[in-house]
Amino acid sequence: MLLYQKIKDDILNNRLPVGRPLRQVELSDRYGVSRIPVRDALLQLKAEGWLVPHGKAGHIIPDLNWQEAEDLYLMRADLEPRLFSYAFEGIQADDIGRAKATLGLLDNARLTLLEKGELNWAFHKILYFPANRPTLYKTVCSLNQQASRYLGFQYGPMNYKDHSQKEHAVLLELIESGDHSSALSLLKKHIQDAGQLLVSHLKSTN
Amino acid sequence: MLLYQKIKDDILNNRLPVGRPLRQVELSDRYGVSRIPVRDALLQLKAEGWLVPHGKAGHIIPDLNWQEAEDLYLMRADLEPRLFSYAFEGIQADDIGRAKATLGLLDNARLTLLEKGELNWAFHKILYFPANRPTLYKTVCSLNQQASRYLGFQYGPMNYKDHSQKEHAVLLELIESGDHSSALSLLKKHIQDAGQLLVSHLKSTN
DNA sequence: AAATATATTTTTGTATACATTTTTAACTGA
DNA sequence: TCAGTTAAAAATGTATACAAAAATATATTT
């Protein structure tokens, strides 16, 4: 596992301190490498919003907040239905099959947060990739990456998983039946609802 | 000037080869530093889409293409009017003043491409910042960053500058008169038109 | 005691060195 | 001639070392 992944995993699972600036030596000790690969990982994580620079020395894990969640889901609700719409005609029976399999994996298992996040995103990717719009796709990926820090709430205290899974299944049915516009609006609603739920949960717990 | 900026500037002005993978030593020689700062810069530039990894060694400057331009302007046209709408009520007379000054600077001068891009973006930032929506703002910044590689066409062969400047001025008037919805639709149209023009220009020149 | 200045420690940025990986070139046999 | 193989070259990843910069602690003054 890459150092970058390890740190991300540790951020996701709250194994690294949130309020305090992380130092390069601290991390190089923790992961048993020199500061060079740590610097590399920090640069990437900073670029993706997993860390923010703390003045001129050190990086801080930014606190989760409802404002960020709101914006992320706002953008997702704008861009993902668009991308999905471009993909719609290009989604093959084979893709549906893989999507179903992915949902199945999400259902049964004793998965880590990172794995759940990966599977959930894998599902959506299957529906988006046939759009063949690399740039739009990349931005959507990035937004989901950022949003993944909030998965801990959705799969944990919010218990949103079951509802989400049902909607995913319905979405697949609509695709199979070729109902473009219904599928589109369900996806938009799916994202908007998830966002609203997350935001109000975040507001209530602070 | 930071190495990161220098390289970006050189990419923007086609002072670096496009088809061929850039090597770390090549860049460290060119800029007179060791490979470590080069690695740092490459990581950032890669994260922002200025470079793409070439297999397992080297980075390539991606070719400009109308598909990317189309997606970038699509997303901008979706997200920027939204951000602007949130900002609208919060834009102060002072902001308008600074926006006008920025347009003035764009008008007269013997500016480099990088400077023109910076000023153009500075103008839009003034209109977006009062929204106080950091996450949405950051994504919009990033999209404009990526789009800035295409400025060479807009300020060069397309000769789009004058038209753009006029619309910017009208936009400021609409803000001053408090006409929220007209300002909003002008901005959206402004972005969409610029996108369409750019895309058809790119299609025609290939 | 609070604010300012100074000294100490910590932290970062970058150069250099070297082992590993990857690419490129040369070679071999069909 | 060309695919596959091996050998040489190049490029990368990472450790270590050290100077510059920043943060922290200590001292000094009012």
C-alpha cells in the first residue's frame, strides 16, 4: 500500500490527530520511511483537500463541517446527473451486471470504511464511465473523493446504507427498462437527499 | 518565482515540448535545481492536470482538445452562476470598484499570457468571493486553472478579448443596478458563449 | 505582569548519493 | 524481417546530510 493511501486511510478512520499540525518527521517515524516520500504524500493529499497547510510549517487535517458537505453534494447533484445522462445510451448489459455484483458485495460484508467507500464509488463509476467524457468524469471523481471523508457518518450513526442500497437497485431497474428521464431524476434526488440528510446530521451534532 | 509557477508559465507559453515525456533530470538541469524540488512541482502540476504521468517514468504535457474545453466550460457554466448568485447580495461598492480597476488593467497593457489570465480570473474572483462558500469556490478556481491553458487561443487567434471585456462591463452595471436575475443569466451566457466559441475554434484548427 | 526582544530548538527545503525499477538498445533465433 | 530475450543505460524512489527558515522558549525591559 502506498504511503499516500495509508495516510488517507488513517485520516478516514480518525487515527491521526485533527486539531494539531502534522510534522514531516512525525509521519516519517510513524510510517517508517524518510521524509521524502512523506513530502510526496503530503503534496498529493494537500492538492486533494485531505490536508491543509498550517502557516509555513505543518499540515492540518481539516475539520468536517456541514458547509463543505453542502457544497460537495450541491456540485455532485449538478454534475453527476449530467454525466450519467451522457452515459445512459452507452451502458451495456454487462455494465449492469457488474453494478449488481458491486451492490451485492456492499451488502453482505464486514468491510472497512475505505472498502465500503470504494465499492460505493465503483458502483457509480460503472454508470458514469460509458459517458466517455474524461474531464467531467475526473471532476466528479474528485468531488466524490472529497465527499468520502463524510462516509463515516453515512455508514455509521446516520444508518443511511439500507435506503441508499434500495435506491441503487431501483436505479438499475430504470436503466434496464431504458427509462432515461426517470433514472436521471432519481439519481439527482438520490444525491440531493443524501446531501440534505448529511448536512442536517452534521448541523445537529455540532 | 516558485519552480511550480515557472514550469506552469513555460507550459502555458509552449516553451516545453508537448509530445515527449519530461524527465526529472532534464527539468532539474533546465531550472538549475536538484530533483527534489522538481519532484515537488511535478506532483502539484500532475494533481492539477497540467501534466499527466507517462507510464512509470516521466510526465507529458497533455495536448489541448475540444472535448476537454467543452467539459470545462460546461462545468463552469453550471457552477459559476450558482456561486455568483450566492455572492450577489454580498458584493459591495468597494468590490465593484476593484473589479473595474482590474478590467482597466486588462485593457491597456503589454501583458504576458499568464498576467492576462491572472487579471481575468481576478475579476471573476471579486464577484465570487463574497458568496462565502469556500468549497464551491475552490472547485470553480480549479476549473478556471485548468481552462487557463486555453487562454492562448482566446487572447490570440480567436481575438475574443474585446467582446469579453464589453460583457464584463455590462455585468458590472447589472450588479450595480441590483438586477440579480439579468446579471445571473448574462454570466451564464458569457461562459457558455466563450465555451462554444473556443470549442468550435479548436474543432476547426484540427 | 505584559510586551518586546533575543536565543534556542524545531522544522522545513534542497543537495547529494545510492539501490531499485524502468526504459532503451543490442542481440538472438526463428 | 520480426518477435522475443538479454544486456546496458537511464530514470526513478528514497535515505542521509546540512543550511535556511520558522516556531518555540527564554530572557529583558517597561
